[in-house]
Amino acid sequence: MAKRTTHRSSKGTKLYAVRDKSGKFKDIQTYKRAHSADLRKKGTKGDK
């Protein structure tokens, strides 16, 4: 998995930034959207 770094936007929203090998930004997402996507992808032990 790509390493993510956290940042804050000018409005104070928490962001995840994914960088490519050269260090340039490949993808920037809000923490809220990235986190919910992670939960959907991984699933939880309580899922039926």
C-alpha cells in the first residue's frame, strides 16, 4: 500500500496525500472519504 501523509487544508479539513516514488503528489483525498473507503475495502470482524 502507498504511504500516506496527513495534512490540513486551508479550511481545516484533514487530508491524506499519497505520493509517488519521485515524491510528487499522486492523489489527495479528505481523511473522511479515504477512511470510509478503507473500511469498505477491508471489512470488519462484525460483518455477516
